[in-house]
Amino acid sequence: MTPELAVSFPAPERGLRYWWQRQIQRRYPDDEGTVTLRHRRIYLLPTKRGLFFLFTVALMLLTSLNYAISLGFVITFLWLGVFAATLTHTFRNLFGMKITAVSAGHAFAGGSLAFTVSIDSGDHERERVQLSVKEAPLQCFDLSAASTRLITLTRPTYRRGRLPMGRLTVATEAPLGLWRAWSYVHFSLEGLVFPAPEVAPPPLPQGTDPRAGTGMGRVGNEDLAGLREYQRGDPLQRIAWKAVARGVGWYTKAFEGGEGRHFIHLDYHKLPGALDTEMRLSRLTAWILQCEREGRPFALTLPQVSLPLRKGVAHSEEALTLLALFRDGRAEAAAGAGR
């Protein structure tokens, strides 16, 4: 066969699974708001236990027919009735349940990202309901009638950027585990994964606040704000030598106010050229977290986008968002910086 005519076909099992997922995605491409599980969304199949149960009942039926055992016929058809009745109970365990997407959190690469959904039981009690998304631990719970519960699902993260929750599977095998009923929900819920911070970053780069005159590191007119733990790179004149002499530990004096205040300028372009893009973003992430812990204002400069000098949790989250979406497009990053 010539290379032009060579065609590769997927494995039958993989191809069937792909076709089934495409059919589900085509019927329910994106779910918005609250999703109520109805007939068309719920699927039913016997479990392995149910198939073994049917096989056992078939053997009982053959034995009763062969030896004309009346009691065997009674037990056989009794178990067949139980098998049929559990189908209805398993289906009703999901029917009418309402699911709503609540929120998506944020995490650092290598951690776990949390997604929260709300489950409304409706008028019926729900037993052993299972919720799962891709690569997330299975959540199993019970719900009483007319109650609502928040369920948090966590997905592992491997790289920065946006991480969608993916397809949510709602399933149950109650009451006897003979049938499995399940449904798929596709919420357009996305979380944000920040770059992983560098483990041991160098000292923070310092510049001169243009709003406070010139000069750097001048402390003549500044007020002592307190002490903080000593970090490598702190000026010797700011070390609390009295505390060191008393054996309390190494601390650095923190000042505020006065002219000549210094501030932190985090510039992507001024990082060492030996660092690649991900290592630069990792170092900037570590510095941003350090500034947030110490309550220090900082400015951030990235290619064609920058953040002014500010401080606080909102400012740190905005800066981390820019780092997380650095490869997603400059227009999106610039829009985030202008909020």
C-alpha cells in the first residue's frame, strides 16, 4: 500500500468511546445555569454485580426447568422482580436532581485546583450519589429531601494557564448496586493556575519611588514601622543589631514614610538572560508572594503590559493573573491589567 493510501483506524474500543463522547457533547455542548436531570440525560446499564446476578438467576431457572422444582421457579421469578424493581429505584435516585456551577478557584502549578458545584435534591432523598471529574477524587454523599449541598472537586494542576473543570459525571448504584445510572454535565467553568513560585529566589530588586523624590535606601526622615525577619541582601545599616546582641535572632528594621522611599520594581526584561520564560515567571511569582506577605508595594513590567505601583491582595492577584495568562495573548493580559 502506498503512503498516500495508507489510513490508520483507531482501536474499536477507543473509537466507540470517542464516538459516544462526541454524541453526548453534541447534544449538550455547554450547560448554563442550573441543570435538572431528566429522562433524556440519564443512562442506565447493569453493573458487574448485576450481570453476575442475572447469570445466577439464569442458572436457577435452568435448574428449575430441568428438575421441575416449583420452589425454584418461585425464587427465580422473585429475584427477577427484585432486579427489575431496582432499575426504577436507581433511575429515580438521579431523576429531578438539580446541579448548579458555583465557582472555580485558583492554584499554583503543581497544586490542586478546586471547583465548587451545588446539588439540590428536590423532593426525593438521594442515596450514595457520586460526583467525579477528570483526575479528581470521587465524591460520594447522601442527600435528604429538599436539601442543598455544596460539593468541592479538586483537579491536579501541571502547568499555568486556564484549567476547565471538564465533564462532570453524576452517577449512582443505589440501592443494591445491580444497576448504574449516570448523567453528564458540561459546565463552562474555568479556574486559573498561577506559575509555580521559585523555591529559593534571590533578594527583591529595589528601585526609587518616583513619587517620593530621589535617593535610594535613605532612612533619615522615615519612621520605624517595626521589625521583620532578616533576609539575604538586606542592607547592614537596617539590621537590628541590638536584637542580635541579645540573642533574640536576626531581624531587619522596616521603615515607612519620609522622602526617598524605595519600592519594588519587578521587571521581566531585567531578569538574567540565562533564565527561560517559565523560570522568569516562576521568579516573579515568588517575588510577588514575598511582597504580599511583607505588605510592600511593587510595580510589575511585562512585555507590552505593566502594573503601576500598588500593594494589597487584589494587586497581587492581578499580577499573578498576568503571569498565568502570559502565553494566552497580550490583548487579554492588557485587558486584565486595565481593570
